[in-house]
Amino acid sequence: MGANVSPPNVVNISDLRTLAKQRLPRMVFDYIDSGADREQTLDQNCTAFKEVYFRPKCAVSIPECKLSISVLEQNFQLPFILAPVGSSRMFYPKGEVVAAREAGIAGTGYTLSTLSGCRLEDVKQATSCPAWYQLYLLGGRDVALKTIDRAKKAGFSALVVTIDTPVSGLRERDLRNGTKELLSMNPIKMLPHISQMLVKPCWLTQWFGDGGLMNFPNVELEDGPMGYTEIGPALEQSVVTWEDLKWIREAWGGKIIVKGIHIAEDARQAIDCGVDAVVVSNHGARQLDSVAPTISLLPEIVSAVNGKIDVLLDGGIRRGSDVVKALCLGAKGVLIGRAYAYGLAAGGGPGVARAIDILKTDIVRTMKLLGCDSVEKLNRSFITFPSEWEGL
């Protein structure tokens, strides 16, 4: 069972984070919560939104607000889509299926990570809304081709190719928590760190009930699904290059999104490679620390793309007002990761639903106070932001 995620226990996303921290072992919570190195970018992804100020148009009656968006000619009832979050099954039993189902109920999309503990077919079946598949080239080209074919047959409507993981970022909290030792399943190595799991008996019971340490059923190697401890070495052997997009596009034959854009040059390169959308993303600040917060990069990328393809954003979104600010700066929509992951970890399906409802309610309230009745009408006239964000 999860925590009570209803008001007044949970008013904002931070409250869900607190409940997630109470329910999860330290190593699992820190997997969700941590960033790379000194976690500078992790902090700034959130705080940079404070540098954007609203310019409301007052004395305007807004009976209702239209929140629906169209991305890649796919319709969503909300201006945010659930981002790929790996290992969600560690947070809550059948985590990816649970989150996808709640996204569908809310009328929005779900993006499944390659590093999912649930079969992609089961996840797609859980939602009636569009679902996207996020692709790593784990196991090499042949393995990826098989996964692409499975995702196509299952009905995923876009492929999200992540380009910012040539190696795993250094997440120091994982090292301090003994994550590698705990995942080794070697009793001697686990012993110094096992207490953090034993003090969470409810989570531990559910985890074992869901099969314990998962593998990755969507990465089918010759000897079976990829194991959890194989991720690091596999990532280093599966770097995605612009050249790879050619065979990925040919194999997929549908809409492709490139995730991990930081600079205008890469945005233009993506367009030249024929992709349909980009995500301005620093991987939730989990890869290279000291990169700029994503919201500050958005104006430069929007300018570089110049309307040729859709631009999405993720990173640091904890309030509906953050979503509105991103839309004002030119994003077609946003992806939320930690915001719903905290909810999933705190209370399963009801926790995800509560996270979605918090953001939706925030967005409606913000737009009514701004004097804007549709997310399609949001633009820079509603905000001020630092001039240096304009980029080159």
C-alpha cells in the first residue's frame, strides 16, 4: 500500500516527494531524486523558473481554459506528457503499467523507458492515449531493431531517441548508498548496506511480491533479458550518433523525437536528420553537471528550430506555473519526470493521479490569473525573462 496522497496531506509536488522519501529505501529514493556530481544543474533546473516573471492581463473573464495540445499531429488533453523514467518498477509494483494507465485516464501521453521493468506490450495496453517509446541502443543494433519492431507492433506512436548518454553520469548518492553492492545480490557485499531496505518492510514486501530485482524485458539479448547490473557497460557500448538516426528512421518508419538537445547547433542537426521534434533536456541533471538549466536554453532552441519541428522541454518542472512559463517561451508541450515519479513512489496509481491533478489545477489557476483562456495563446507577451537567454 502507498501513503494517503489526498488533500490536505498532499498540496504540492514537494509533499509527494516527502511521502516518497518516507516509503522508499534510501537507495531507491535517491535514484529518483539525485543528480550528477555536485548537483548544481539539478538545483538550477528548478530555480531558473524563478527568473521568469508573469505579466498578467487583468479585468478579463476566463470561464474555462483550454489545455489541449497537438504534438506530432497527436492530441493530448493536457500540455504535459509523462517522461521516460527508468526502473519505475522499483518504485511501485508494475510501476510503468500503473503510470501509463493514469496518464491515459487523464487524457495525456506516457513515454516508456527502454530501462523498464515491464514489457512494452503490457504498458501500451494499459493506456488508451498515445504512448511513446524511448530508445537506448543497449545490446547493439540488432537488439534495438527487434525492440523497434516490437514497439511498432504494440502501437507506440513515436520513438524518442535519447542522445545524451554516451556514459552514465556520476551520481554520488548511488555510490554512498552502496547501490552497486546491493544489486550484486552478493550477501557479503550487500551486508553493510542492507539495513536501508530492511527498515522499509512495506516496500520490501511489495518489491518481492512483484518479483524482486527486475531485469529489462524490452532488451532481449541472446541469453535472455538484460540484467540490472549490465546497464553501465552496455551504455558505453551503445552511443547514439547522428549517423544512427538514418537506420533508426528507416526501421521505425514513424515519428521520431530526439531528446537531449542543449544547443542550437544540435537542434539544426536534428532537423537535417529528418526528426519530427526535439526535447530540450539535460536528462534531469543526471548526466553532465554544470550545464545550463533547460528553461534558460529554450529561447535559443526555439529560435534555431524556427517553427520547422515541434520543441518540447523537460527538467525542473514542479508546478503548473512552470509548465505555463515553458509554453510562453515557445515549447509546444513539456515532459514531466520526477513530478509523477514521486507520486508513483508515494502511492502508486493514486499518487500519479494526484501529481497530474496538482499540475493541471495549477495550470488552470495560473492561466485564469494571467487572463488567457487557451494554452495555444500563451506567448512571450505574458512573461519577462533574462535577456541573455536569447542565446547566440
